[in-house]
Amino acid sequence: MTDLIQMPHGRTFTAADLEAMPDDGNRYEIIDGALIVTPSPAVPHQRVVGNLYVILRDGVPDALEVMLAPLDVTVSDLTVLQPDLLVATRAALAERKMLGVPVLAVEVFSPSTRLIDLNLKKAAFQEAGVAHYWVVDPERPSITAWELSGTEFTERATATGQTTFQVQSPVPVRVSPADLVR
């Protein structure tokens, strides 16, 4: 028997609507009540996520933990995001779902997510008060890191190709973007 998914008609999506979404390999997120569905990522994306996860895990302080998607970050009833990687306090990760927002959210571009990651998700994480937001581009190997300064993200570091990306906070990282795609 096939379960039918009732999509909201004439109203925005909520966090409760996400609970009814199928486990079909797609990523379901909502931003300001709009449903965003993305397919499972390709190999280059997953390679970068895996390599960056190892680097973050090796450098993360004991009070923090690194997690991989899918893990919901509920910003509000109308905005629920799943960053590719996140760093959060261990206390925030003590329950079934994450409590509060991460210290760092990382998005790795896919062809279908580049504009969403650079615009909608960046703005949503900024508004939610996420202290650090990074984006990684596997096609043109690059990393850009922003840090929350007051209520706005300020670019703190960027690197392309073989140049070195280096930050100290929230996790000390030193890597060339080209090394992440290998």
C-alpha cells in the first residue's frame, strides 16, 4: 500500500509538514515556508563533505561536535535547514533533534544548490544567529568563510585552488580547496 503525502494547499509549509515527507533519498528543507527539495548529492560533493568532515573532526575542541547531513536545524516553524556539515555544542546535540543553532554551518555546492546556498540559506543562517557559515565549491575548488558580526555576516577567509584556506575559529582549519576534491 502506498502512503499518500498531503501537500499544503494555499498555505506555507511548516516544520510539522516535514515530518510527513517520504524517506526517498531527497533532502527536504523549508525556508520561510517554501519547500526546497534537492536530490541526493553526486560523488564530488560527497568527497568534499567527507574530506572536510575528517579535518573538522580532527580539530574540533572537546565541547563541540561535528555532524553530517541529514540533521535538521529548526530555525523557526517556517524554516528548517539541513547543512551538509555542522559544528555544534555537545549539549545542543544531546536530544533526538538539535537544540538551537550550530556554531558553524557548512554547505558544499551542487549544481542545483549553489544559488540557494549563497542566498537563501546564508540569509536564513545569518538571521538565526549562526556564528560561522562556510561554502565550498567542488567544481572550482574554493572555500569562503563568513563570521557573524553583530547581525551581519562578514567574510573572514577565502581561498581557491592550491592557495591555503586558514581559520582559527570555531575550529582551526588549514587546507587548500584543491585538496578537498581529491
